[in-house]
Amino acid sequence: MSCSRREFCGVMAGGTALLSVGLPGCGNDVNAAPSITASVIDDSSSDHYGQIPILVPRYPDLMAAGGAITVYLEPLAPATRPFEIPVHGVLLIHRGAPGDNNEYIAVQSNCPHAGCPLGYSSSDKLIECPCHASKFRTVVDLGSTTEHVGDVVHLPARQGLTAWAAAVDGDTVYIDLNTLANNDMLPAVVDGKVTLVVGQYPALQQTGGSLTGQPKGLADTLVVVRVSDSAFTVLSAICTHQSCTVMYAPGDKAFDCPCHGSVFDVNGKVQAGPAPAPLTNYANTFDGTTLTITVA
């Protein structure tokens, strides 16, 4: 069943208010994607262990490019597994518009800002929240090391969406909970530090590469940029104007805010407003293998 924009605009079930003073209101004319229930393959001997099979012809909302469904998952018995079950489900999108090639992406189904169920705008080619106007990227430039599916492109959300690999086999899409599509999740904070083994992050293998993420245990979102073979810059990715997530432009060696046009240099200093203050700059050390970021 499709959920109307009105149902999720300002009030959730039970009457819990969602709107906050100073945040944009109902700015996205989308509905939460209609929902289904599916099962994760829990047989460790299967080639599809940890994957969610979705037979596309069963779901008219997914058949045509531009369609999307929310996949809620049947609970599994407690056990140790190499994957986690997304408790809020998965948003599966037939990316593009009518006439485009068949491509599917899978991301978390709830907005990181206030937990509203997300929808997909085929005209904008963006994942959008019907509650508070947050928007997230679905299309990236080929070869880009700075763009990822699920990146925030419009506030008030400050954290991008978790994205999983999705592969097509005949009429079936397999959502692979074992494989993060972006491979750039940051480790949790331990003793006031975030430690990255750089070789595990393809986006950081060359100068100019960057990744953005929020380590567990840190209220801020970080953007990590490799500025040379031996040095990194680590900044807060949150614009000091109205809290959009900035994006690194390697050609300009600068950070751009997609919401209101602020520009910051590679050290986080304001180059163009309306941002009133620089981005927080986090101290870091690199020993040739491991990048250690001090966050507390």
C-alpha cells in the first residue's frame, strides 16, 4: 500500500510531531514507496546466502524504470552471521526514467534525519523524504571518487544512506546484505580516535580521492581527502551555513556546498559564502598504511 505525503508530513502514527523549528517543511512532492515483505536467504551453503531475492514481475511498482518498493524483512532466528538485517527495511529502486536501461539500487528505507520512510522521484532521479525535504543521490559520474549512491544533496539530513549491492539475474534482483555498495563505511570511534587501514578504501588509493561518512560514536560527519601520497586532510563535512553535506571537488581542490553555494578550501577555510565559519579540521597522522584521526 502506498503511503501518502500527508500521512508522513509533520506527524507520524500515534501523533508524534516531526517538524522542528528552523527546518524546511514538506518540500518534496513524493510518496513513501509502497511496501512488501520478503525473506533473507539464511542457508550458508547457498550461493545467495545473505541476499534478498525480489522477483520483479510480481511487483508492478518495480517493473518500470522509475519505480520503487520498500522491502521489509521477515525476522531471522538469533545467530552469528556475516551480515546485519536492516531493521527499517530496504528501499529498492528501478533507477532512471521510462526508457532507461534496467538498473537497480538498494538503500536504507528510512531517512537519517527523523526516520521517515523514503520515496523516489523519477523526474529528479533522487531519493526524497516526504517529511522534511531531504534528498539523496542515486546517479554518480562514472569514475568519480567523490560521489556515492545515497549521498545527501539537500538538508536537513546530515548523514548519507547505507547502500547495498544489487544484482540482476533474469527476472530476479538480489539485494546483497554482505556487500556495501560504497565500501566506504568509517570505523567506530575508539579512545577518541578513528583508525582507517587506507588499503581497504578504494576511494583513498590515489591523490584527490575522498570519502564521506559518520563513524559510530561521533556526532559529526567526516570527509577524508588524500591530498598527496603521504598526507590526508580530514574535515567536518557539515556546512556551517545550514548543515548541508559538502562535497569535495578534486579539480578545484575545494569543498562545495550543494545547497547554497558556499565554497571551502582544502583546509576548510571559507572561500565563498554564505557560510559564516570554516569547517572543523581534525588532526590526523598517516604511517604509510594506517590513517589515525583524532576526534576527541
